[in-house]
Amino acid sequence: MARMREGRGMYRVLVGKPEGKRPLGRPRRRLEDNIKMDLQELGTGGDWMELAQDKDRWRALVNKVMNLRIP
């Protein structure tokens, strides 16, 4: 069996230290976070993924949220 040499990519992945820095500040919001916040504003509880499975209910909810954002 061949030994891993320090110059090989796999060796660097397994043993090496990551380069660079993490971004400062709080993590960016994900789409899922925005959906959950909008549902909380509407007072709609439950699992949003389950709700999204019903196309008609999901479309009605999205239209309702879109109307909230327009002043």
C-alpha cells in the first residue's frame, strides 16, 4: 500500500489546517429563516414544509405574505 506523501491533496485535506478566516458578525439569514419569520408574522403555526406540499394552500399563503410587504 502506497504511503500518503505530504504533497498529495488527500493528505492535506486529512491532516492540514484550514486556511482563511470565518466572516465576522452574525450568520446570514437563510431562505428557511425568512419563511419561518413570515409565518410567525401571520400567526400561522405548524410545519411550513408540510404546508408547502399543498399547492393551493401554499400559493394562498405566499400571496398573503407578499401583500404584507407592500406598504
